[in-house]
Amino acid sequence: VQLQASGGGLVQAGESLTLSCAASGSTFSSTYFGWYRQAPGKQRELVARISSGGTTNYADSVKGRSTIARDNAKNTMSLRINALKPEDTAVYYCNIRGTITPTYVYWGQGTLVTVSS
């Protein structure tokens, strides 16, 4: 299984950015597709996730200004964050987690987002 993330880069505060992730090598029914991020010196944290049925969850820090989406037919996911802040600077990782035992977790390689003030 491979997850390929893309879309990171350097942006100005207030701008928007869309991250994309393509998964291959398996089928991914009964899963959460998610985005995590890790800022320098901090632990990796959940940014947003979406279930196979479309239920979404967002971290308070991005709630209201971000949208996660998934395409089950194409095994892709995206995360759009609007009104970016310097504190959004981090390496963003896409993630797939199975929800049926035995569970599994797959990670993408990470894509760096840098927000300048």
C-alpha cells in the first residue's frame, strides 16, 4: 500500500491551500481517511478525518476554515485549508485507518506547508 501526498508549499498568511493524497495497492472500504500534521518540536496531531460514509471530524484549530473530502472510487482524499495562519506551518501527513478488526494504519510520506506572516 502506498499513499502519495502532494500540494504543500510556501504560502502567505490568509491564503488557501489544498493538499491531495492518492492511495494505491488495496481497497479501502470501512476506513477513515485522515490528515495529520506535525509542527517542529510538537507531537503529530489529527487535523481532519472522514469516514467511508462521509462523516467528518475536524480539530478545533481548523474547524470552520477547512474541508476534507474523499473519493472512494479513486481512493483519493483532499484537505483544503482557508485563511492559513503561521501556526498552520507543519508537515502534513495523509493517513488511512481501518475500522474493522484487525485494524491497520497506513501513512503517506508527508508534505511541508509553510505559512509566512
